[in-house]
Amino acid sequence: MKRHDKLAETIPVGNLGILALESSKEMGQRVNDYIVEWRQERSRMEAPASSIAGYSKDSYLIDCVCPRFGSGEAKGLIRESVRGDDLFLLVDVCNYSLTYKVCGQVNHMSPDDHYQDLKRLIAAVGGKARRITVMMPFLYESRQHRRSSRESLDCALALQELTQMGVESIITFDAHDPRVQNAIPLKSFETVQPTYQFIKALLKNVPDIRIDAQNLMVISPDEGALGRAVYYANVLGIDVGMFYKRRDYSKIVDGRNPIIAHEFLGADLEGKDVIIIDDMISSGESMIDVATELKRRKANRIFVAATFGLFTNGMDKFDEAVEQGLIYRVMTTNLVYQPQELLSRDYYISVDMSKYVALLIDTLNHDQSISDLLNPTERIQNILVKYGQR
């Protein structure tokens, strides 16, 4: 029996409600479609599920908006009752495609704007919901996770602010540093890894790949991503390598110390396919620098895999890298906004996370453990067998 089918034996915490902010409308609709399908099937097949009022519905999406005044100020508005509901709020703080007007001038929404809208809708709930869970795939201000000089700790402040507003649980994906959860030690904070989905997408889109120690290697582009790379290497049975960045600490350029060189630690790469694993692609410079160093060491095809594809400087550098043969494929998830410019690239593989998010929401609404979903080792081994890699 599939994991979510077992939920028919349990009773939900409350009527499920999904508040997908404007930034996550597409993801919210996909998640809703999965849950509607599963629950309608359960209601047909299982007597307990069919007897629960409001369990099987045509939609679990709650009608909500954040309209703005001419000055640019906004308010949160929920157009239907959420009293006693188990609410899940979906927000993508990286969706820069949305705009609003300030005194006639067009502004693109920043992460600060999205975070403020999230708080507005939580405030609009007014404490009437049974429970509030925030699903924020890209954790707001997660790169400002520790203090290195006299500076603000924005991520910790945001987490504390949300929990003080009544948020019971926060779920994020691939947090830049999971230790930010220390800011809210008495509340639930989960950082989810999309390992299984990346491996599935790789097997599906690159049928000639061979997942074994002789043909494949996983690389961490810096010391911060090493733990992630070690997990991939262990579950796939391949070797791991790492680059560390040599920086010039006497200078600051664009708010950080410039990288002088990338130094490699690891086994021989000659003739092997390589997967570079990281949590995000921002400008992409580090990824391209690492790919260049790997090609110098005679690596074969290079796959770049990152949970969040921000591509803050556009796609030109990646187009050039693919033309030069540095990079073979780029994989990122749909957890953050994907412009058409990105989706139209032949070398790009979009990793769909909507079913996984739906599983998490459906399971949590039944107040069941998500530990099986957070640990994908068994599912990874099963899919390797399915694709003839074991």
C-alpha cells in the first residue's frame, strides 16, 4: 500500500485549507490537484474517509489576496471562512515576476514584499484556524544565517516573528544552514532534501547514464555543500570530491570576499561523468568555475544540480558554458519561480516537486509522521532497481 493510502485509517486534525499566495499559485494548483485525486479515491475505497465531513472536496485552495493601495501599502484578505481549519500557507519569496504600483511607478516584488504578504495573511486568519503551517521552499533570508560582524540576523528574526504570530510549524527545502532552527527551539522546523526527485529526474532524462563508482562521481563545489554530496555518494555507491574556495580576505566585492581559486580534493576524474550538487545557483559563477576546473581534470559530462535556480544574472553564461562543452545538463526544481527563458533551454531539466509537497501536506493534515518522506533512501534504491542501475 502506498504511503498516502495508509492515511485513510486516520482522522485529519481539521478541515484542510491551502493558502497559496500569488507567488505560489502554480505550485498550489498542482498540489491541490494531487490531494483532490487522492482523497476522492480514498472516499470511494475506504468507509472511514467517506464519513468525514469536508474530507473529499473539489478544491482545498482558500480564496485569498493581498490588494494594494496607490501608495504601495497592502492588506491581507481571506474571502472565505477558515475557522477550525488546518491551514498550509505556500509562499515563494524568490518570485520576482510579480509587480505592483507605487504612485504610478512599477515595482517588482522582492523577498521582503513576499514575506510581508505572508504575515498579512496570517494576520487575516486572526487566530481562528486550528493550526497554521508555513511552507516556504526557499527560506527567507536563509543566507543571512549567522553574524560575522556587526550585522543583523534576519533569518532568525523572521522565524521568531512567524512563530509569535501563531505559526505552529515551518517547512522549508534545503535550508542554507539548518542550524537557524535554533532560533525557534520549541517549534517545529523541517528542512527537506529533494534527493530522490533529482535522482529520478536524472534517470528519466539521461537514459545512458551509468550510476556506479567507475562511471560517475558527485562533487561538492565548496565545503558548505559537502554533507549533501556525501549523502548522494553513499546512497548511489559512488565517490565524492570537493572544491574549496581560496578567497582574498583583504578585499570586499559586492558584499563578499572575492574568490582567487578553486582547489580540488578527491580521486581521479578522468573519463567520469560528474554531478555538481549545491543548494542554489545564484549568479552561477561558482558553478561555471568548478565545471571549468573539472574539465581541466578530464571529466566527461558535467551535470549541475541545485535545489533553487535563481539565475540572478540571466542565462547567458550558462548558454556559453554549454556551447563550450563545460556543462551538459542543468537541473533545478520548480520550488522557486522558473521564467520561460529558463524552461525553453534544451539543456535544462525541471525537477517537479509538487507531488512531494502534496504528500507532506496530506500526511501532516492527518497528524502522521513524515519521517519516511524525509528519509528517501529506500525509495532511491527502488528507483535504481527500476531503471536497471542495480
